[in-house]
Amino acid sequence: MLLNILDFVHATIRQVVQAGDTVIDATAGNGYDTLFLASCVGPTGKVVAFDIQPAAIVSTRTKLESAGMSDWVDLIQTGHEHMNEYIKSEVRAIMFNLGYLPGADKNCTTTAITTLKAMQTGLAHLAPGGILAVVIYPGHEQGKIEAEAVLSWAEELPQQQISVLQYAFINRVHNAPFALFLQKRN
């Protein structure tokens, strides 16, 4: 088995999410995480996926339709910072995969301001025991800024209410991606 940040994130989310749950993909991207989340909640659950880029919505929709999972996924073409306008109930998991859309314009990235707003909103909707997972890519300039802001914010969360875990490779060069897991305590 090769260690991989995204595989670890998926395995952790799979331990928390059950069929019938409601979950959020805050960054639909090319649709792989949305598809994964849809497989976790099944047809009795709901995935709400956000992305600002039309190409990301199209790619995600295509993958979901091919897998027969589009009926229980709401694709919303807007930034994740608008999550509060669409989420009205508790959710079991929220996944962020930050940075830029692979294969697209690398200048169009998530930003610290919008990501922090979305993460704060997400925590407000997270069910007790639920997980907010974020994969952070500090290997590009905007990613570095975003990583520093997210880490600073997460370090200040009250430990009595939120547990924060960082999962990272410590022997990688070039600012390797890492994951943060925030779990709302029961």
C-alpha cells in the first residue's frame, strides 16, 4: 500500500459517513470526491457539491451520470463561501480539496478568504461526531497563503468543541499537500 493523502482522507470519511447521510463537497473539481461521497451516502442520502467553474460542474455531472448517482447529488455552481444559502440542516461530513482545478487555469484557485468563510459555515452545520476534511496544497503561491491562514484559524478553535488533526508527510520536499481533519465533539 502506498501512502496517499487523498486515500487517507477518503478512508477517514468512510468511517464516519453512512448511507442516508447528508454531506458536502465544497470543491467539486473534476468530480472524483463528489463521486466518492455519493458512493458513501447512497440513494437515500444527499451530496451537495459546490464549484465556481462551469467546467468543474460539467465534469462532475458527467461522472455522476455515468455511475448512475446523479439523483442524490445537488451540483451548485457558486463559490463554497455561499454554502450557508444552500445548507439548512446538519451534515455528517464536509470535504474541501483546495487549490486549482487540475487541467484548467492554475490562476483560478481557492482563496484564504472564501475558504475560511466556508469552513466556518461548514462547522456550524456539522453534526456532532461529523468530520470536516480539507486537503491543502501549499506548493503554489496562493496555496501557501491559504495554508497559513487555514492552519492559523484551525489552531485557535476551542479544543473542547472541535478536535483538529493534521496529516502530513514530514520528509517530502516542495511543500507537499497535507490534510486537516476537524471533528465536532459530541
